[in-house]
Amino acid sequence: MTKHLKLAGMLFLSFFLCVGNYAQAERRTASTSTEQQTGTCTGVVKDAKGETLPGASVVVKNAIGSSATPIGTTTGMDGDFTINNIPVGSTLVISFMGFQTQEVQWTGTPITVMLKEDSQSLDEVIVVGYTTQRKESLTGAMTNIKNDKLKDITTPSVENMLNGKVPGVYVAPGSGQPGSTGAVVIRGQASLSGTTSPLWVIDGVIVGSSAGELNPSDIESMTILKDAASTAIYGSEGANGVIVVTTKKGKEGKMTINAGVKLGISRLTTGNLEVMNGAELYDYYKSFQNANEIAFPRWNEDLRNSNFDWWDLATHTGFTQDYHLSIAGGSEKIRSYFSLGYYDEDGAIRGYDYKRYSFRFNTDYKPYHWLTIKPAISGSRRDIEDKQYSVTAMYSMLPWDSPYDENGELVPHHYSGWVNTQSTNYLLDLDYGNYGESTNHEFMGNFDFDVKITDWLTFASVNSYRYNNYSQHSYTDPRSNGGESVEGRLTEWRSETVRKVTNQKLLINKTFNGKHSLNGLISYEYKDYWYKSLDVYGTGFIPGFEVLDVVAKPERTKGGILEWKVQSIFTNWKYAYDSKYLAEFSFRRDGASNLGDNAKYGNLFSFSAGWIINRENWFKADWVDNLKVRASYGSVGNRPSSLYPQYDLYSVSTGASYNTNSGALISVIGNKDLTWERTYTTGFGLDAAMFQSRLRLTFDYYIKNTDNILYNVPVTGLTGVTSIYKNIGEMRNTGYEISLGGDIIRTKDWNWNIELNISHNKNELKNLYKQKEADGSYVVKPVIIGDGSGIAGSAERILEVGEPIDTYYMKRWAGVNPDNGAPMWYKKGENGELVTTSNYAEAEYFKCGSGSPDLFGGFSTTLTWKNFDLNAVFGYSIGGKIYNYSRQEYDSDGTYCDRNQMKLQSGWKRWEKPGDKATHPVAKYNNSDKGNYASSRYLEDGDFLKMRSLTLGYNVPVKKWGIQSLRVALSGENLFTITDYSGVDPEIPASDGSVMRSAGPGVYPSVRKFMFGLNLTF
């Protein structure tokens, strides 16, 4: 490692020396002369904020070329331009869509032109699909978020920062555990078994289905691409939407040093789930219909006074620290940005500590006017120490049982003095030293460059190498409950991941006759992925030893290598006429290694158009600043999550061995015809801004049709293989998105604005694979699947044509029999009518609603007065069902007597005597009436309104001291939630990047944070 660091240091030193030498050489040789009658005019065009403007028109006034067209050019990717052989003193006319046209006289020296915006409704240039565009010229559905909109949440996970901020984007947040990542779904789930995560692109490089260890403080902006017009250019990886991240870069001018720090505390939120204390649990058991049968080894009135708080034992006030330092600046030749970050969070549940160190270095070096070199490197190290107290025990352990004896010593497992003698004392295992730890190193290096061939043609090259090294170690003491039977266990996990991406493209940017603008690209792209893992277990050792050398038995040795490759050719063309008629076309051909040999390549495309109505001569509504309609249609693809489904494969492992000899068993039946899962999207949109942009509106409607759905179809197990990947089925997602913003007050000292977004998505399965009937015919039949929780006895879902793919399928709860307090479910009578039964086996299955919300989104408001600002951000969800499995254990009517029970919610009532109208059946000791079995009894509404953050900030006036800015802020995060959901949090934490609609018995609650922030800029 040290050798590699030294080598990297030498390379960087050499690079900076070369940069210095080039710069000095340029200064020595540069000369300007106004004595020449003609010359080469060079310059750069920027907006008022200093951002370069690619595609701006630069025309020599009153000059006509040999072909009777104006003499001029358009600016390149960096806003630069060159015009050859024009007279010194010529007047240049610079224009760009949405900006005021400006005239500048060329005196013979390089010039910089700063254009002013024509309307306050315009945003900066945003990065989309391998190029940059002004928002006003876009024809696709996308949302751009600047970094200042992402600072209200303190988290190392970029995914969590998007929650409720973007219409059409649903985010299942991470749990309250430090470092927990969220899951993002854009415009509904478009696959049955493939990933639903969007594609992440960082600074033009495709990095996969997550943002990795990207430091949120390094983000300049994020653009969420949602429809085919904007995502088709990404082809086979754009079916779930694309999130394009642009990190901060150096800017020309004075060097800027920025230092930021956030410090804060966190506590767990309990939600509506509260378990009983000792007195409440005793009274509950005392009320059992068969209380005389209670057979605890210790059952007496004294239990009312036994009240150990397992929740209080496991929790404490967590502490968060987040530090960030950046240096940015540059000249006309070279611009650089360098940052360091450190994030440390001590979990609100004791024993879990998350640390991350990060750095980023971005440089743009322009040794010649035609060449820009853009090397970049970023890296991070993540350390996790896991001695976490048990989350499940906080809810399940009886308050009558304490982990300590009367002398304050830890009691043994299955302690005879406990009421529940079958349980273990997890504190004892922690005291023995059980722990886990992991480290992840992530490095990403880019060597990109642009070559300006002519004033309208540029060659751009993106070349990236990304490396991850992950290691995990765990120690289970021989004396602990988990290690006693094997005399201790040590585990080691190692994995390496390498992703390489290269993209070579020609960029065309041409303006004709002052009104025709053509912007295009032609590109080739290649990506590959390599993954290697090692998984080793060893058992039998003396307590205290923590390396595999000491184990007596190598319990497990596993490892493997995975690879895939994708190559693509694609093109994209944008045309604008008279700055009001817009059109765009893209085409991409992808080939992937994990598709069938007969269908390895696929073609994907999109068409879109826009019309800026307010620029028509006949449009006389001066109060309308922007009115644009958009339409698009296109296709995107998805590949199977399995890497080798096209091949017949054999498993050669310990599972296939015989009499200690290695063997092989067939494990995969290949499908050579396996091809892309395709999604065809039709979209219509409206963008409007009125009253000097005091009122802003965006509306989108879409229809997403997915066919050739990739699914692991069950087959007969005669060969030893029970499923095969096939292209089966169709589904549709339809929805709309509304984004509304307004400036209620806009004066010199006062500003007050409100932003609101609303999203609706409806999913419908249109077709599914056929199954064989007894008579030999094939028909499409419903398929029953799990809810993704992996919990035995949890809810099930049904895949049925005409229904959403997350439809719950279970026995329908009919309430409580008022005569005897027995649970009831529905079944169908002789004539098909619904009747009730208290026999769970007789109850029938019904479709019980969908897990997806009907409406979701967020709203925010910001009030500023002079140097003070107050910002509040809310999130909401309406509709959708949550299966609260935790109630099967903690609201079990006496079925589970070895764990604590939850208090009854407001409006709930337990049956006690004949005639009672109750929500809960009669409680019995060791209840066997199956009232707590899976049914719609535990299916609850997921509606909520949540205050995500409230921030009060003050910008200290410090410029008189030579300081650019100083800001202090106090904020509260996750301050309250209004919901009828009886669990911990209606926003169920994501699991492995997937959205969950079921809550298990050990949900790590979200945390409430109070943060102090300080940001200083020199």
C-alpha cells in the first residue's frame, strides 16, 4: 500500500510540474498584436454566475461568408470559441436561448463575455445524457437539484437525500443505523425480478445501481432523468431511470477555501409501537381467559414491580460529526478542486460506530485552446465497528427479566431466575467479546480529455477505473451462546470489485443562418465488471484469539469470480429552430455478455419534441415568462440480474461432492434466446413560469409499457433444476407528476417561497407466463410469491393479470366474534356470498390491496429576512398498505408467551365478555386459535405526514474582515410523524436496495437528530 501511495504521489508531482512548465511556456510565447488587420478571435462565453455556456451563437456583425451565410461559430463544451481571419475591431453578436443578446467589439485579444438571463425562470446548464443543455431547451422529463437543496439531511448516503424532493421518485429511506442506504424507484417498478434501482452516473461515468461512497458535500448538482427521451441514450441500463451527479469543479478566479462542520446528537424515534412495562404485562396475563393455566416458574404479584427497561438499556444519545474541507480555484489554463471529508456517527443503539474518510481531486487543464485534459481521482475508506445491542430484544425481552443479578453481575444464558428461561442474555455475549468489523476502500480514477477539432466539432474521451476492496471479520467467543456448540467461530470475508468504462464520442454543435441549431453526438462505449470473493469460517479455538491460524477446524471455505461486459454504439441529435421549436432523437445498440447468443444485441431509441409557445409573435401574454409543451416516446432496456442465465451450468462444490470426492451437479438450464427486457414510454409534459417566475409549474403524464419481462420461471425439478430464466409477461405503469412553486413575498429584505410536488403511479400486470394444466393445455394462471421479507409465516403476494405486482394475497380478517371473542376470517358460502369462520384452515385467500401509495411527495417552504433564513421540509404518502409482521409476535393474543407484547393503540379494544364489540380476540395463555396467523388483520394503511427537517440559519456579515462568507445553522431532522400506522415508522427501511412493504420484528427505528452547522468560506 505504501509503495502504491508513493507512486501515486510521484505521478501527481510530475503532473503538476508539467502543468507549471506548460503554463510558463505559454506565457513566454504568447503575444498579441492589434497591428494586424485580421486575426484569429478566441474567447469564452459564460453566464452571470461564471458557468460556461456551450452552444452559444457567436456571429460577426454585418459579415457574410462566401456561401452567403453569416461568419460565426458556436461555443464548445467549455463555452469557448474560435473565429479565424476576421478584422480587428469587428463587432461580435453573442446570443443564447434564454439570455439577452450582447454585442462585443474584438480588439485583438481573447475576450470573455458574460450573458445576462432573459428570465429569472431559467436554471443553469445541467448535465444530461453525455452532454449539457439549458433547461429551457430540454424535451425530456427530468428534474435538476442543486446542492443547496440537499443539505437539510445529515447522512453519508446520497440516496436518502432525495426523499420527497423529486416528483415521480419514491425513496424508501435507510433505517436509523449509521450508514444505512435507501432504495430509489423512479416512476414505478418496471421489472419482476431484475433490479429496480436507477442507474447512477457520476461526472459522466456509469458507476452502477448505487452512488457508492460518494460524499454528499462534493455534489454540485443532481439531475434525475425519468422518461425515455432522456434515458434511452443509456440503453440497456436506463429502464429504471438515471441519476446524473455532477461533482464540484474549480472555477476561474480567486482561490476559494471552504470549511464546513456539522455536529449533532440523535435519539431513536419510538413511533406508535410501545411495548408493555412490568405492571402492564402482569395485568395483561392476569386477564387471560385461562389465567389459571399460566405455568411460568415465577408467577406472582411481585412481577408488577419487576420492570427492567430493555429499550433504555440498548439506546443512548448518538453523536454525529461531519467535517468537510475544500480548495477550489484556477486560471484560464487550469482549474482544480480538492476536498477532504470525514464523517463519524455513533449509533443511537449502543455499540455501532460508522466512520468514513474521503477525498476528491478534479482538474481541468487547458494547455492549448484546442485541448482540455480532465484528470480526476476520488477515494474513500469506510470503517464499521459492530458490537451493537440487540434491536429485537428491545421489543421482545420480558420486563420481568433483568440481564443483571442483585449484585450487578451478568446472569448466564437461560437463567433459572428469569420468567422466560428459554431466552439468552445477549449482554453476556457482548461481554465475552463478540463483535464484527468491516472496512471498505473505494477508489475511482478518470483520465478524460476533449480535443476541439473545429469550432463546431469536438472529440471527447471518458476513461474510468473504479476499484472496491471490502473486508469483514467477525468473532464469536467459545463461551457465547452462538459459539458454545462449535467452541467458537471466526469468519473472514474478502471481496474485490473492478469496473472499467471507456467512452469515445464526437460532439457536433452547429448553428445555421442564425435560427437553426444542431447539437449531436456519435459514440462508442465499453464497460466491464470483475468481482472476486473469499468466504472462510473456522471453529474451535481458545477464547481471545482472533486469527484463523488458531482454529481447530476449517468449517467453510468458499469463493468465486463473476464477470460481465457490455459494449454499445449510440447517437443523439437535438435540433432547435428559432429558439422555440425543439426536437430530439437518440438511438443505441447494446450488446451484453449475460444474454443469449441468439439475442445478445438489442436496439433502443427515443423521439421527443418541444414547443416554447410564449416565444411566438402572436403570443401577447407578457405575464407569462415561459410556456413549453413536450412530448416523447422511446424504449429503454433491462438485463437479467443473473450473470450467466444463457448457459447450461454445473455446480462443482462441497454440495456436489461424494465420499470426499469432488463432483458436479447441473445447476442452470441455459436459454440462448434470452433477450432484453424492454420498456416503451410515452410522455407528455408542460413547463410554465409566470409573473417574473413568481409562479412555476411542471406537469408530466406518462405511460410505461414493459414487455419481454425477465423472470426465473419454475420448471419441473426432474433434472435437479427448478427454474429457468425466460422472457415472459408484460406490465404497465401509468402516472402523473406535478411540481408547483411560488414566491409569495419577494422584496429587498423579505423572501418567502413554497415548493410542492405530487406523484401518482399505478402499476398493472398485463400478461404472464403460461402454465400446464392437467389436460395438457397451457393457460396463464396467478402466481403466489413472498413479500420479500424472508420471514416464514409472513404475508404473500399474487402476480395476476390485471392487478398491481405488489398486491397482497392472504386470508381476510373478519373481526372478532362478539359472542365468544374468537377470531374470524372470511370464506365464500354455497352461493358465493361472504360468510365468516373461526377456523383458520377454512378461511379463503383474497386480494387485499397494494403496497404502493396512491400519492406521495413532499413540500417545503423557505422564509428569509436579511441574513436570516428558516427552511422547513415535509414528506407525505397517501394510500398503500404495510404488512406489520411485528404484530404477529407482539400483538399475538397470548400465542407467544416468551416475548413482550405491545400496548393497544387508540381505538383498539380487547374482547372480555359476550356482547363486546372488539378489535382484538380474547387473550389466552399459549393461545392456539391462530388469530395471529398471517391475514389482513395486520395489514395497515401506510399514510403519513412527516417533518423531515427544520433549519434556522444566519449568514454572518464578515466581508469587512476579508472573509467571503460565514454561515451558522441549527437544524432538527425527522422531528415528527403523523400516522395511524401502529409500527415504528410507516417508511419501512430499504433492504439491499429494494423497497419493502413489510415490517419485521426487529425494525431499526429512524432517528431524530439535532445538528449545529458552521460553514466558512475564504
